[in-house]
Amino acid sequence: MGDKFQPACMATLRKRDGKLERLIKSIHLSRPENYLSIYQSGCNFSCRKCHSWDFSQKVTGDWFSVEELLTICRYYEKQVTLIEPRNKATAWHAGESCRCCGQCVINGEKSPMCPGVLEPEQIILSPQGYGPARNIVAFTGGDLTCRAQFYAEFTQQVKAETRLWILIETNGLGLTPKNLDKLQKAGVDAFWLDIKAYDDKAHNWLTGCTNQWILELPKEILQRGFVLEVLSLYIPDLVETDQLRQIAELLCSASAEIPFTILAFFPEYKMMNFRVPTLDEMLEAYTAAKNVGLKNVRLGNIGVFAKTQSEVEKVIEMTGTAG
């Protein structure tokens, strides 16, 4: 990583004075997820398409102990404006309460797209815009769940002193049965699993790792009582409708209720020469995922493939939402 290459678990996780510390790029209330996000430096994947490569593939940020992160979580809990039940400890459910437009605060009127759930007093400004503060703290950015002890210690302390739900955004590589059991015992509530590809060859090219165990995770995660949501990218000429349909079938075999987000790829990092998907391609993928029986499917990064008002309206007409 950087000028010298080291495994992420060595470069961005350390033990100091007997306590584990994690290298963190930033911590803030994120939009549109509307929860406290801890952006981690260093990752056990080397994704060619990573949009966080400037800190997931580099040693950058500040060292935080579990105790220091707990202090931040305690402070955040005092700012919470929306209490969610555990089954909504996801990014998926954020859109049910707020579209993060800020119109109710800026103009004093709710937008036509507003769910109408919250009062203006529940909407606050964060570095990424307006929205509520939900009672969730999430690890995002890089992923080191292969070193589950750090996340277990964090969860145990946060659960002991706050009422925040714990969500881990993950590529799944580190979620072995042993680590899943450790995180379950510690009290982790939810996972946001990013399945990069169904085809193992494509997955290996994208990430440098096999996906054989990752494809087992939906059922393994649900069997342990975690809340689960899944996302995958539509990447033209690499991960298209056929693979997204297979991922949807995999999820449906575990539970038809699993929320599944199909994100539109946009050029980044080592994949600048790949094009973005078209509107028709995204809608085709959405239809394929719905047709296998998944009940909760949505499209993301709408602005990447829906460039005009009429195209946005077509997305809303077919999917019921604009992302």
C-alpha cells in the first residue's frame, strides 16, 4: 500500500499498549444512508473499480482505538433524530423516511417525493447534506472483517453503553463461519454485502479473490439472525443481467425478502475505460431480478443512466422509485 506494499491487516490494523487500533480515514453522518459511517483505510480486496481507492488502497487517516470510537458513538447517539427497529438497520430502509433533499428545511415545504414520515425538526445538516440521524453506526470504506476481533470488541462496548445498531458494509471475504459466530456473539446486527460478481473468473479479475465462499454467505448470515441487504454493480461487458439474475436467484433461495440494490457502474480507479450502463440495460436487470421472485429490488446511481426527466420518470414508472 502506498510506495511500500503490505497486507492491509498489517498496515491499517495494529495493537498498541495491548489494545487494537484501526486506521480511519473519516467519520461522519453519511447521506443518503442517514447513519454514522466510519470510513476505514485499508481493505482485504484490491478492486479495480473501487471508488474509495484513495484510502482503501493507501495508508491514510488517523489511528482510533475502540474506546475512542465509543466516545464518538456516544456523542452521535445524542444527535439521533430517528429511532429505527433492528430490522431496518440498513442503508436500504433510509429512503423510506427521507429523500435527503432538505426542501422542508430550506424552503419550508416538503418536496413531492417526500415520504412524509419526518418533521422538519428531525432533519439536520451533515457534511453530505440534509437528512435525519438514524440510530445506526456502520463500518464502510475498506474491509478487514477477516480480523473480526476488532469489530467484536467495538460492538461489545458500543452495545454496552448505547442503543445504536451495528452495521458492517462488507465484501464478505472475512466472514468465515468462525468470524460470523464471533460477530454474532458480540452483537453485530446487520451486514450490507457487496457481491461483486457471480462468475468466479469475473470476480477474481475484479477483486483478486475467489467468490466461492461469498456466494454461501446470504444463507449463512440469515441463519445466524443477522439483518442482511445486498448490492451488486451492473458493469457492461463484465457483470450484466445474466450474472445479476443469478445473484438474485441465490438471494431468493435464502429469502425472497432480502433487499437487493443494483447499482450502475461508473468509471473509476483502474476501470476508467469501461462505459456506464444504459437505461434499458438497468431496467432489464431490474426486471430479471424481480422475475426470479425477489420482493425488494431497486436501482441505484440513477443519475448515471437516467439523464433526462423523461428517463427518470420511466425508472419511477417501472420500479416505483427514483433510487
